[in-house]
Amino acid sequence: MRWSLGGFRPWLFQRISAVYMLGFLLFFMLAIYSCPPTDYQAWREWFAHPVMWMATAIFFVSLFLHVWVGLRDVILDYLHNVPIRLVVLISLGISLISLTLWVFRALFTVAYL
Amino acid sequence: MNKNQRPVFLNLTKIRLPVTGMVSIFHRLSGLLLATCIPLLIYLFDLSLRSPQGFAEVQQLLQSPLLKLVLTVGAWALSHHLIAGIRFLLIDIDIGILKTSARRSAWITHALTALILSIAIVVIWL
């Protein structure tokens, strides 16, 4: 994979993830509105369902990709000092990877426990 | 940077941004706000799925004024980011790229955001 901080691929990731998240959020809000999960059991069963589980997992992966591209653009626009830029970008990367692990631990707990 | 000595004018109170530029900078600002909300979102999501106690705790937390305030700001940021995002996607496929239609869709973005925000305020606070 070519290492680059710009170009067509991130741009495309940003758009595809945006469209997916838009669809997921509309579906999610409609579901919350039409049959609100009133207790823990119902809420858990939602995410234990394989389709919902997968859709939620893809949502969070899309979210993290989208945030990476978006915040990367902001950082490259406003931080011109190269070492500071590098430190901030690496911290962002580490934060996003940690958040991914955190949310996947929560999702796996629902699926397997 | 700073290779030349061009004058830079960055007095934010004097710059009058056109409505399309306003959508652009708010899109960036709302994206930044939404990104900072992610740890809280995942914390609540994780807690709500852990146990019936955790679920009840999240329900209670969502009633606290502080979180309601966060939700209100989040509702603004999310609605603006989504609507402006749809506008940018349409511009990507050459819909609304002329100056007049771009200005019109920028106004529509602000109006729809205001509408959704008012609905969200009613839902969150009443």
C-alpha cells in the first residue's frame, strides 16, 4: 500500500463511509422511534441479532475511517510544524484504534456471552 | 511556510463569510464536535450493553441536565453535519454547483438544521 496523506482513496473512503452512516442512522432512528427497546433484554437482543451486529460493527468502522480522514484534513490545514503535526496525527491514530478495540469488545460481549 | 512576506488578513470579526462559506466552516466545526463526542458515545453504548444495572444507569444519565446539554449540542452538530454533508455529496456529482443554486442550498442547509434542532430541543428537554 502506498503511503500518502492525501489523494483519491481517502476522499473516496470519506464519501462511502458517509453514505453508509447516513443510511444506518436513518434506519436506527426509525427503529428507535417505531419499537423503542424499553428494557435491557430488548436492547441487548437488538445488537445480538447477527444482521444488526454486523451493521453496527460496519457503522463504527466507517465512523473511525471518516473521523481519521476528516481530522487528518483539519490537522494538515492548521498545524504547519512538522514534528507537532506528526505527534498529533499519531495520537489521533492511537486514539481511534483504542476506540475501535473498545467498541468491538462491547460488541463481542453481546454476541458471545 | 512564511517563505514570502505577503500580508495576511485574519481578523475574524471583520471577515464577512458568504453563506456557502458558513456551511463549509460549520461543517468542519460540527465534525470536530462530533469526533470529540465519540468516547462518551462508546462509553454509554458499552455501559448500556453490560448489564441491566448499566442499562438503568445510562437511562438515568440521559436525564441529567449536563448530558441533555451535550445531546442538544450534539443534535445541532449531527443535523448540520448530515445535511451539509448531503449537500457536498450532491455537489460532488455536479448537482447545485452554480452560484445561485449553491447559495440556495446553503440557505436550505441552515434552515433544515434549525428545524431539526428545534425538534431535537423539544424531544430532549420536554
